[in-house]
Amino acid sequence: MKPFALAVSFAAASLASGPVWAAGPDTSTSSPFETNRTALPPALQWSPSAQWFATMDRQGAMQERQGNGMSLSYLADGSAVAASRRDGRGTVVGVGAGGMSGQFFGLEASGLTPLEIAATDRFNAPYYGMVRDASHAGVSIVAGDGGRLRFGALSGQGMVQTDPFGQAINDRSKRFLSSAEFEQKMGRAVGIVSVGVLRENGSMLGSQLVQSLAFTTNPTTTFTSLSVGYALSPSSSLVAMASSGRTAGLGTTDSLLAQVSEVRTVAYSFGYSAKQLWRKDDRFGLTFAMPAKVRSGVLALGGPALQSPLTGALGDVTQPLNLHPTATERDLEMTYSTGVGSDARQGRVTGAMMWRVNPGHDATAKPDWMLGVRYVRGF
């Protein structure tokens, strides 16, 4: 890997607010709520950013070292690192930082998944992605013929919440995820069943709430995920993932959110990955996905106190809001990446297309589309 690189990006996007020319969409994960029907903050819209090809650039810049049962993956700028060690019994211990959990957990670590645009892993349970820039640690042990048990944990922090006067109203919102996985390989197929618990402080399902809706309670989400992959050939594969989560209800939240019922979320994705289609170093990916969506849940939004005309007593006013969206977001991604020149010495070109219907699970939002080209050359 050369120590320096020149990157040139060009992309065209059409957003719900109208056509624009931009460098790319923000990599933040959108909320699983339909935001135009609730009091939660709107899902982040794609905006001019250099992050459209963040995942591809990250994969391309990743440096790897292997030997003597050790594996090390890292970025040269030190922003991310993952290391693992396998002993003679097949036990693997892995640690990492900077959002590298996909190197150890779930189907993303199998090498079967397609090349992706966004920074969120689409073929691991979406709750892993809610712990942004996570540090991770885990252990994987052999469990029978082709089987493996994997246990681990992730920890991460969100943004600092501040009041209008600039004072922090609480520490960085903390997120902690613990999980257990069972992986079974059968010939060309691999299946992974994951169960886990996501604990958050000052946020819910990865969302960052505004000050008036911030709360001090600690939501807990339990989830289950099933991922499968099948190698059609040595150079192509099919993959799929489905997950379901349950977030326990919240009582007093010390904010305008008077109460939140139990919230259930679902997500799924399908993908096709191929390499060496026309060149020995090219890759093609096709992904269809539904991001995490609330299947059921209600919150009660508190309002100003009103005086009873009969007794003169003051009373709080709460209004229930249904968190279940009436629309479903569906994303279609297609990517192709190939080297330029002999052994990619002249750089690498990546093309990408994305189409989103009902972005943010918003029934009133227009479809989003994106076309982009990325050229990177090391020197």
C-alpha cells in the first residue's frame, strides 16, 4: 500500500428536496422511525460530503499483515485497527477500535458480502452499527464439525448534548453491546445466528435526541439476527440477513418524552457479490435492503400544564404518537470497482448507484437516487 493517495470523486444526486450536485451522502444511519409523524428529530438527509465512498475508501486503504496465527488490519492514519490471534486449538481472540467490529463479528467477517457504499454494515444486525466508532473485543471457539461459537462486546460514544448556553447537559451518550453468535459452515454455505443486548445512555436505537427530548434513562434493546451466505463459485456469492429487536419501554424520562412503550424493530437485506468478472482485480456488488424500521411502539409527548376551568388545578397534557411508520424504506445499491493499468498501478476506479424509496420510512418523501464515480491513485 502506497503511503499517499490522490482521490477524485464526482457524483450526482437527487434528493427529496430537489436535484443537487454533491460529493456524497452523509454516513450517519437514519432513524428507524417515520419522523414526519413523530416528535423525534428528522432522519439525516444526504448532504454534500466526501463520505459517499467512505466504506470503499476504507477497504482500499486498509493495510493487512498476517503470519504465525496473527492477523492485523489497520489504517495508516491510526484511526482504526483490528487484530486477532488463533491458537493451535482453533480459538480466536480479536480486539479492535475505530468501528472495525465487522472484521470479527457476523457475516461481514466472512468475505462473502458485496462491496458497499455506506459506512453501515448491511449484512450484520443493524444494532452493531448503532454503536458508532466502536471498540470491540471477542473470542471465538470451535464447536463441532464446521461450527463456531463467538462471544464479544462493543462500546462506543455518541455526540455531546448541549443546552443553548453551551453547557453540557450530560456526558457523551454511551452505548454498549454484548452478543453471542453461533456459526455453522456446511460445504459452500455458512449460517450465523446472533443474539445480543444493546444498552444506551441518553439515546434510543442509535438516535441523537435534541435537548428538549433528551432523557437520562438507559434504554435496553435485545435482538436476534440470522445471516446466511452461499458461495455460488470461488468468485461469486449470495448473502442475506434478517434481524428483529425489542426495546424495553421507558417510564419517567425527565424530558418532554413522558413515556415510551415497548418498541419492536425489524430489518433485512439481500446481496450478490462477484469478483474477477472482466479483470483479475475487479469487484461487483448488488444489495437490496430495508434499514431498521419500527414495527410497533408508541410514545407519549408531554406538553404545557393546563388549568382546569372547574377546579383551577393544573394538569399535564400528554399526546400519544404512533412510532410505526406508514411507509417502508427500500434501498438498492450497485457497485463496481476495478484497477487501472497493469496490476492497478495507475489507480482504481469505482462506480456506484443507489436508489432509495421512502427514505427514512417517510411516506411523503420523494425517492433519492445517486450516481457516483471515484478514482484513487497512490503515489
